[in-house]
Amino acid sequence: MEMNFKIFRFDPEVERKPHYQTYRVSAHPTERILDCLNRIRWEQDGTLGYRMSCGHGVCGSDAMKINGHCALACQKLVRDYQGQEVVLEPLPSFKILKDLIVDLEPFFEKVRLMRPYLISSIEPPEKERRQCAQQIILI
């Protein structure tokens, strides 16, 4: 099926104002939006900027606004947008570095301040820390 992607474009180092650029992509219904972005970059416009890492919904690096909703491009399937123009925009409330890439450093700084991970007073083991069901504390 043929899909239209209207993508937010802005490079603050060379442009004064953002704009949208439309791309047409042939895609299978079971492909992901991330697959289409890759095809656009590889086949149509190598200057398109976006993040991706694992491609499996674990890392969150490809988060963006897809048709007005914040989501991961690696988790959204083409079939969910069949017959629609897909509008891709950067995450709101973040400084835009280029196109769909935003500055996540302020977010990660807050994570570092909160320290939402286990802090142990003993040396880490050579392998993983094992835990049995009796050791789990339910709050």
C-alpha cells in the first residue's frame, strides 16, 4: 500500500523556521512506522534526522508524535494508519536539535537526580543478583 508521511523538518543551525515535508512510501501493513522512516532516509532523503536504537520498544529512542499522539515509531504498525496521512513530529516540550531529534539531556539529568534504581551497600556479584520469591517485598 502507498502511504503519505508528513514529517516535521527543522535544522536550527541552518533554518529560521520549521516546515513540513511530505514523502510517499510503499509499505506492507505489518511494517512499522520506523521501517518507513528508514526507507525514507535510505531511498529518498538522507538528511532526515530521527533517533532509533533497538527497534523493539525497549529503549524508547524513537519516541515522537504520530498523528498527534506520543508513541514509539517501532511499535506502531502501518495498518493502524491505513488510508490516513501520517504526521510525524518531535516530542513536545523538548528543545529540537534536528527534525524529529530532541534534546533529552534535561530529562536524563532528572533521572540521575532521582536515582530510580537499586543502590546496594555490598559489592556487586560476579554475575547477576539472584532473588527468590520469599525475598520480594510487596508494597
